[in-house]
Amino acid sequence: MCRNMTEPLHLDAVGQAALLRSKKITPTELVDLAIAAVERVNPQLNAVIHPRFERARSEAKRSSPNPSDVSATTDGAFAGVPIVVKDLNCQIKGEPYHLGTRFLKNRGFVATHDSYLYERLRRAGFIAIGRTNVPEFGSTITTEPLAYGPARNPWNTDHSTGGSSGGSAATVAAGCVAVGHANDGGGSIRIPASECGLVGLKPSKGRVSLGPALGESWIGGVVEGCVTRSVRDTAAVMDVLSGYEPGDPNTPPLPLRPYSNEVGSDPGKLRVGLLAGPLLPGGLDHPDARESVTVTGKLLESLGHHVEVAHPAALDDATFGDMFLAIVIAHIANDVAALEKQFGVTLTTDDIEPGNHLMAQFGNATNVVAYLAAVNWVQAWTRDVVSWWLPRDGKQGFDVLVTPTLAGPPPKIGVLSGDDSTERIREIMQYTAQFNMTGQPAISLPLHVSKTGLPMGVQFVGAPYREDVLIRLAAQLEAAAPWSSRQPSIRA
């Protein structure tokens, strides 16, 4: 048994797994610590909405870490390590699954199958202790659903956790678990990571399967991943989650080696472009956001990288916002229609939130030709964006683009919710959705703190399928400017 029973929760998941293999703590003890931590802080954070404490305890009793199993690519490498999973995708058969909606909550709906994602987490030995709060359908960047109320930021509970993976981010930031399942269609891994002071990698299009329920969503823009407190955890979890499943429509090239092996490897001298100002019309030009990129640029130069103010010219095309919205509203309309067909009802604003109800109406009013025109525009635009990373006309392409993750610090609860929030969302959501549509990997690192003492992430965007480059660079930055000593005011 571990002598100091508060210490294990301070470790990252790789550290917890090592502690379990050494038999200094048992899976039951570690899971009990995580559950107790959630019970202490969740009344203030409202992050975990579906506890599965007794199931987790039963699974912990059956868990048996293998002392020789140290590779995150091997089944059982995280045997006994507690996590949380988001109430959006990552279905667990027979357990609550509400997508942030009052409609499914009121019906007490449970998932009818395990997702491939959950099967991979389970094979790796992770034990889910609960499902976390999400905005309805994951359609916005703050976690304030009418169904469950707002998740609150452990750094300051008056402020948003970000969305849509806000419940997972708050739980990890508060130290209850080391890993939280997350997904990202327009910034939903990176924005909560930014607002809660975490590492958040959006992997490449198709890197993690959405099966069996989905092949792709938002024309491949929706991806699965995690939020963590360390780069090595992010790399190790990506080793667990990545890989083709039969029937997946997108098949990225396999990495040359496990992502865990990239942590600590020399990234070499990278060519880095900096983008600090807003991209879309009406974008907020926040001084804290600009400073985050400027300071990061100086740090990168000190580490030997070539840094210049540059970004793909195609990102300046203001048409992107409208084309992205056209794709999103079509998929929200499809989600609503699927629920209506499944339950034989017509959903009203008593069932789903007014904003999503309106977007579904707009989506239904979009004809097939207009939708396909938006898809074709995004795909052509993607070619222009991605070419910036690739060698062209005898010139070396860039390796990494650096931007703010969000155009400002975490906003207060209520600022980004409600019927009149659309323009405020556009103001600060300037830098993330573009790379869902291009399919490129992008990672938010907790490198900056606002003037008001709140965490702010810096985003690093890699060339297509080059998660390896981002992980090497992220680990270098973590060593040069460590963030682990910064702790939120609410911590287990």
C-alpha cells in the first residue's frame, strides 16, 4: 500500500500506472481515491454528471496490473488507472448517455452499445469512474447545458471550463483523475484545455475511430482524444486510441513509432510561423492572446528554432466562417432528425435548447446543392492552407504554426450561452475550427497565464498527420517552461 495516500492523484497516468505495477497501491485504492476526490470537488464544479462509482470499484477489484507491461501500445498498460469519459461519444452499453439534452435525460436513455473508443480504453485497463458534463450536442465552446447546468472552472468558478469537453477538463484540472476523454469538432479538446490549464491534442482526421455508430462527422472534422496534465500522458493515450477499425472511411498513415517514444526526442530545428491577431471578421484582438504568442515565439527562438511572423494566406479568407457553419448546421439537423426517428416524436424547444433547435431549422432549410457547395469549398480551401506546411517552388515548408488557442482568457459563465451569444462566440473562437476542417493535428499547451491569473493555452498546428512533430516539440516546451507547479484554487 502507498504510504502517502494523497500523492497518487498528483501523478500523471503514466506515473500512476507505474505505481500500480510496483504494487505500491492497488487499483481499488487508487479508484477509491479518485472517487473521493470527485465527491469533494464536484459539488463546486458540476463536472461529473453520471457517477459510475460502484461499477468502477467492481472493475478495480478485477484489475490486475502486469509488472512487465510498460508499453502504452500493449493491452493492459493502464490497468487500474481511473479516468472520466465525456457524455458525448464513448458510449458504454447500458449506461446513461444523454448528449447534454433534456430530452434524453428525461427519458433516462442508456447507450445500446460500447463504442470502439471505450473498448480500446477498457483493453488498456483504464477504469471510468464517471461521465462528464457537455453542452447539448457538443455544439458550442462553453459547457452550460440546460439539462445539467454549467460546469465550473476550478481556477475560478465564476468562469467557463470551455466546451464541449468542459466537464472532463475541469475534472482533470482539479486533480481527480489524470486523463479525461475528450473530442473536438471545432476546438472542443483544445479550448477546454486552454481554459483549464491542460494539454489538449486534437489528432489528425481519422486517427481515432468513431465506430461503430459513425464513420465520420462534420466531414471528418470531429475527432476523439483526451485532455491531460502532461505531454507524456497525451502521447501514451494516443497510442492506446489510435488505429484503424473495420469500415473506417479515413485511414491516416501509421506513425513511424509509438507516440510515447517521441517524448524527450530532439525535435531538431523547426521552422515556425507565428500568428497572433484575429482571423475571422469581428475577431477579438486581446492583448493577453497576443502576448501569449509573442512570449512563446521568444521561447522557441531560445530553443534554437527558426521563428518568423507568418501564416497561410488562405486562413485570412473570411468565407471560412460561413462555410463551416453551413456544415455544422446540416449535421445538427441530422442529429435532431435521428432522435426524432428513433423515438417517433417531433422535438421542440421543450426538448432541445433554442439555439440548437434554430440551427436544426436552418440545416433543414439548406438544400443538398448548397451543402455540397460548402463541402467542396472547404476541401479546395484546405489544399491552399495545407500547402504552407509543404515544400514548394524549391522552398522549405513550415513545420509548425503557433496561434493563441482562444482569443482571450476563460470568459465568465453566461457570456457564451443564451440566445444572443453567437457574436461573442465568433469573437473569441478564431483559431481552432479551421484545423478540424483541414484535418491537421493541433495541440494546446498551458504556457500562458492571463493578467487576471487564469490559464491560457497556446496552439501549435502541425503538417498533416505529423502528431510526432507536435509531441516532440510539446515535450521540449514542457521541459523548458514547466507548468505542473501551477495549481487551480479548487484541487482534490
